[in-house]
Amino acid sequence: MKARLSWVFLLGIVWVVAIGLRLYQLQVVLHPHYAQKALRQQQRQLELDAPRGTIYDARGRALAVSVPVDSAYAVPARVKDPAATAQKIAAVVPGIDVRHLAQRLSADNEFAWVARKLDAPVAQALRNLHLPGIEFVAESKRYYPMRELAAQILGYVGTDNHGLAKGAARHGVAPLCILITDRALLHPAVLQG
């Protein structure tokens, strides 16, 4: 009986020491890793650009307009079946590569873009799927109703609302004093000189 009791006592001591070593490893040795992981989970920074203002010509016609749209993103840890979710999304959102999306949905990240700046019917169809882990954020999309008119002065913006071509959009300058007349496009430097 004493031998059996001493074995149980020894096993209990080994178990307590093993638990103590594991706690030491988690709380002391791996502390920086888990502190960083907790910080990433608790503080998610998503930089959103303010919508750009509407730009008009001299007659009051809109040359560049920002329209509110939805963008879809995923929280991969909450996506239950990445392959099936990617298939369902690809059936609704045109131009999605199923394999690439499935890889992003199964990655060990806290955030992954699914589709940016969706048109309203596509965003609504994606919402109606009620997929776990798929969320939406409001953004703005730039439209040019007059197409190429004054494109050299206005420039264009990309998906992240950063200027792509030469012009006011690229330099972040609001072309408030550009005057577009019937005959010519006049830049502020021309107006002053």
C-alpha cells in the first residue's frame, strides 16, 4: 500500500513540475510572441481614406464623383470552410480566383481582403450568403461621368484612393480653382500668369 501511495505521490509531483515548466514556457519564454499576437487581435488598424469631393466644370457638370460602396473582407480564423466559402464568393463576385481566395481565407492572418469596392447589387448578393467570417466595410469609389474630359488635369485614383496619373489626384491637391470653359482647360498656373 505504501509503495502504491508513494508512486501516486511521485506521479503527482511530476505532473505539478510538468505543469509548472509549461506555465514558465508560456508566460516567460514565449511572452513576447503571445503579447504581440494578443495586440494584433485586440487592435486592428484599418486605414480608410476620406471620400474625395466632387469636381465640377464651369457649367456645374460633375467631372469626378465619389460614391459610397462596400468592400468585403474576411477574418480567416472565423471562416469554417475556406474552399467552400471561396466557391460561394466566386459564384457571386465576378473575377475572383477561387484558389487564391481559398489560400487567403485559410491563412494565419487576422484580416484578408475578399473584394474591394463592390457595386451595390454584387455587395448585396454577397451579404445575402451570410458567410461566417465575411464582413463589410464602407469605402468610396471614384467615378468620372464625363470620362476623359479634363483627365490630364484631374488625374485618376486607384483602389486605395491614391493618385495614379499626373494631375491633381496624384498630388492630393483639390483643383478648386481650375476653370473649364467652352474652349480650353485652364490650370491655376495659367490663370495666375
